[in-house]
Amino acid sequence: MITYQLKCEEYNGNETMLIIFFILFAYLLGSFSTAIIASKLAGAADPRTQGSGNPGATNVLSTGGKKLAIIVLLGDALKGLIP
């Protein structure tokens, strides 16, 4: 079994700051609703007030059309792939 011991002089805290940054970035990125942003930019109805009221790709499909629903679906998928 191979173990790696981190020596005190090798650790400068940058790794911890980077981890904290990525956690905060992922949290903030996930808080943006792709459905609401895409609907507003396309001039479509607000998905929270139309259809099922759920701001997701399926509701956008029924209220805004296929193109907009695909954009929302891809945007939500990319949010999951980024850090």
C-alpha cells in the first residue's frame, strides 16, 4: 500500500483556497435557473407562472417550444459538468 505524507513545507494553503473557491462557485452556478434566464432572453413566458409552474426543461417545452427547451436542458446539464 502506497501512502503519501504531505510535509509541512510543501503545503502552503493554496489547495484549500482552491477547494473553497470551487465549492462556492459550484453552489452559485447551481443557484441560477437556466429555464428562467433562457425564457427571459427569448421573450417567452415565465415558466414559473405558466404550465406546471416548475421552472424546468419539460415546462419550457410546453410553454416555449423545442428550441428553448433544448437550450434549457443543455444549460442544466452543463451546470452539472462544470467543476
